[in-house]
Amino acid sequence: MVLLLTIFVAVSLPVEFSIHRYSYWLQKTNRKPSLEAVEKMTEELMLLRFISLLLKATPSMIANICIPSKFYNSNFSPCLRSEIDEEIEK
């Protein structure tokens, strides 16, 4: 998992640098609408990267989440049958 996070960060840095350089060029050439679009795209990418990093760093905690059956209405069950039975008994 550490290797995966390292690769994730290593790929993100050059992308971030190139977006920064492109933003600088747009600002220098006075292309305000394009600069605003790139800034919005950068904000969205930062949020996406944060969520991805969070999901990659905490998969075991997320996998242990058990949703009670009163919140869904299908055969899909993210919990084991024994966990569901324990919850009903409580």
C-alpha cells in the first residue's frame, strides 16, 4: 500500500507542476476566462485527489462499515449474515 501511495504522489506532483505552469502562462498572456476555468479544474482535481488518497489510506476501516438493512431495500448486503443476525438480536 505504501508503494501505491508513493506512486500516487509521484504522479500527482508533475501534473500539479504542469497545471501551475499553464496557469502562469494563461495569466501572462491575459486569458482570464481560460485561467478561471483552469483554476476551477485545479480545485476539483485537488478535491478528487484528497478523496482518492483518503480511500487508499483507509480501506480496512471502510470495509468494516456495516449498513443496517433498514436503510436499503434489496438483496445486496454489505455485511456478513452473522453480523446482520447479531444486529437483529440487539
